[in-house]
Amino acid sequence: MRRGVLALILPALTLLLLLTIYPTIYLYMMMFQSFNPLIDFAPKFTGLDNFVTFANDPEAWYAIGIMFLLTTITVPVAVGLGILLAIIFTSRYLQGKILIRSLMLIPMSIPAVIVGLNWKMIFFTYGPLNAFLQSIGLPPQPWLSAPLGDPFKVIFVLAILDIWQWTPFVMLAVASGIESVPSDIREAASLDGASGWSVLRHITLPMAKTVIMVIALLRLIDSLRIFDIIYMLTFGGPGNITTTLPFYIYKVGFTLTAAKANIGYAALLSVILLAMAITLVLMTLMRLFKVERIIWG
Amino acid sequence: MKKTHILTLVISLACWLVCIAYLTPFLWMIATSFKPIGEWATPELIPKEPTFKNYYEVLITGGIYGVRGHFPPIGRYLMNSLIVSICTSLITSILGAMTAYAILRYRAGGSMFANWILSLRMIPAVAILYPLVVLTRTLGLYNTLGGLILVYPLVTFPITTWFMIGALKSVPKETEEAAMLDGCSEWQVFYKIVLPQASGGLATAAIFAFLFSWAEFLIPLLLAPGEAAMPLTVFAAYFSNQYGILWGPLAAAGVIISIPVITLAAAIQKYLIRGLTMGFVR
């Protein structure tokens, strides 16, 4: 590589290597050690003990399961709802299209922490939602502990937040996918007597398919990182019902409040989470996301 | 003709109703920020006796609410967030532009390098934060604004780089080649010729980096838990603790924290989806 080109990427490369290589090496070394700062003076090498702990830790397996459950609720709903909204919001009969789209940007521009706090107020037992339900004659619900009598349903409350924040993103992306289908193709089809619905079904949506796939995969990978709203809304509770893998790592490695609190164990869990995210990226997203074509094509 | 009018009316009405219903939670928070203490937890979207007391307390005096806790005025945390976000945004947009230019014109690092940067966008930050706590402690940057500015590029750099790749594509090659023949180095061509032509893209990239830095919560929660460098997102947790929720001040703080980013996101609306999908959707 020419020296001038190297000079262009060197500052960024140094910074990124420092921020990624150092943590990676640290994690790989730490996952064979045991260290709980509340008890131990220094980390000690324990070989594969953390792996054994992981294999026998139902909380960790539960955390992985609940992380994927949250994903399987949020991604299909957000994508489905987003496509539906994109279809009606790209209608040529809609007045004020530009304004309505700017307004729909609001949920995704708000920091997730604020979204979490906003909905925490709304779902509060003596809060506005329950007051509203009572005023129309419905029973109030303990949304953040056990809505409809089953604490497990708190997962759905968390899902609502993520869906609320990110459906507009899907909507706007799919809308631009739909609009990138040349209008003369659509017009030609409707002149041939195709109804609006069949133009949509057989021409517009198939042509926007790749866009929809990429958006769904981006949402999928992002949903493995959901943290802020759990922190604000439930803090992993009640009990450990909403403790997803990222939140479990936080409890095991940072607050040291989990039963298995240990920085070495948290390192192993982190490596597992990273491996899952990277596998997903390589196996799904990179197949559609042709870097060669996007950059130099 | 008649049918078109009816369709326009029905579809527009439906869309606007959906939009308003969708934004109701946020509208309710705005309303609550103007409500006096007696109305805090009510579902009304219009305060009966609107007041600025919540904003006054959050911005100027701070507040003490009996057993429910006390909160300091927002000023210092606003300052922390502004400094960190502006520095991160300047650093990563410029570094991102440099890297994007090297990738686009010289294929620096090949598709591997570009892929690697892209994949950084997908990393769950919680997984590598403990080592970064150790790193910032070692460098003496734990609990400082500098520590946050050092680590935030992990989040913002992939976005700015990929956005700049798209933005630099529209800069014509010919002037660059002419300057090269005149004996300019790659670096001189970049900052004398390419950068001025891509200034709009650079500003957009900077806004992207600002939006992401402003919203970041997990990194400062763990790298800057003390008062000295605490940004707004972590500060906001003050208003909701084990003693309960300080509804009015919380809503006011939420509005104050959201307004700048909503405005900036609206300003780059045209490019928002392109940036968030790393250039895949134009």
C-alpha cells in the first residue's frame, strides 16, 4: 500500500484496533480465570471451570432463550407492521406525506433510555394507562410485574417498546424501497388491468424484497443488543424473567448481583454472545450485503 | 373524479389518525412535563393547570422531593453530553471521511477491511465493555469525558465511514486525477480537493455521530458512573429510582434530552435511512 494511503487510514485503524483487539485478547484470557472482586484479591487460573459452570447454569440458558424469544416477537411484528404502514404511507392519495414521515421519525430519534422511561411511566401500576383502562371499565393490570396474572408476559411489554421505537424505521426503509420501483412499471401494469393490490403483490413487494430482507436482518442483529429499555423498565425482573443474555452479562460481570457473579464467567458469556452475533452477521447479512458491489460497483 | 376525492379523504384521514395514535405516548410525556404535581399520573393529554415548574426545577434549581429523592439541575450533565457528543462527532466524521476515501479510491484493505468496519456496527457493546473499563482505568481515563470520547468511536465510526463512502462516490474523479498529476500527495488531494466538495456529506455524517453519541447509555453507565463525566442519558435515571418516579421532572428532562436529537434527525431526514442501513437502502 502506498504511504499516502496508509496515512489516511492509520489514525482510525490504530484507534479501532485498540478498542477491539485489546478487549478480544482480554476476554479470551479472562474466560479461563475466576475473579469476583467482592471475594478474591486477584484473578486465578481455573482452566475450563467457567465452561462447566455455563453448561450447568440454567439462568444462562434461560437468558439466551429469552433473548431469542424477545427477538422472535419484535422482529416479525416490527417488520410486518412496518411493511403495512409503508404500503399505506406511500399511497398517492395521502395528503401531507412529507410531514407525516418527519413525524414518524420521532420514536427512532429519541434515545432508547428516554423511550424506556416514557413507557415506564405509562405502564406504572398507578399510571395513566391503568387510569385510562379503569375509566372505560376494564380492570387495571400490574404491567411491569405480572400483566394478566402471568409475570412471563412482561416480555411482551418490553417487546412493545422495541416495536414502537423501530417500526417507523422499517416503514421508512420499505417505503423508499417501494418508491425505488420505477413508477412506469407500476403504471404499465395497472394499464394492463391489474388491480392496485395485485400490482403491489406481484410487482412492488417482490422488487422491494431484498430491502425488506436486509432491514429484517439488521433488526434481528440489533435486537440481540437490547439493553437500555430492560435497564429502565424492569431491570431484568421480576425475578430474572426479563434477564436476557446482555443483561445477564451485566449482572454477572458488572453489578455482581447474579448468583454466579464472576468476571471470568462474564467474559465467557461475552465471548458466547459475540460468537452468536458474528455468526448471524456472517451467515445472513453478509450474503445479501455485497460490500464489493455497494462500494466499488 | 368523485372516487379520487373520497379515496384521498379516507386514506389521508386514516394515515393521520395512525400517526397521531402512534405518537400518543410521546405527546403524553410532553403534556406531563407541563403538569403540576396533582395531575402527574393522569392520562390526560392536555394539562388542566399547565405550569413551567418542572422545567424550572430541572433546568435551574434542581429539586428535593421528600423520600422520593433529590436531583441536581441538569446543566452540568447537559454540558458533559454536549462536549462528548461534539468531540466524538468531529473526530469520527473526519476519521470516517479519511477511511472512506482510502477504501473507495484505493481499495485500502480490500473488501475485508470494509467488511470488518461494517461488522463493528453489529457488536453487542456489553460484551466488550469490561475490558474497555480496564483499558480506560489503565490510561487514567476512567470516569472522564476523555474516556468516553476515546470509546464512543466504536459505535459511531462504522456509521460515519459507511455514510462517507456513499457521499464521496458523488465527487468526480477527474479533478483529483489532475491534482495528482500536479504532484499533490494523497493526503493533499483529500483535504484540499475532496473534502471541500463533500462538505455536505461530512456535515451529515457528523450529525449521525452526534445522534448516536447523545443516545449512548450503556458505555457511560459503565465507563463514567461518577458525576464528573455523567451524560444526560445516565442522569435521566435519577428521576426514577427505588423510591418511585418523579413524573413531572422526569417528563421535562425527557423532553429536554429528546428535542435536540429530534431536530437533528429531522434535518438529515433525507439521509437517515441510508445511514442507518449502512448505505444499503438509498
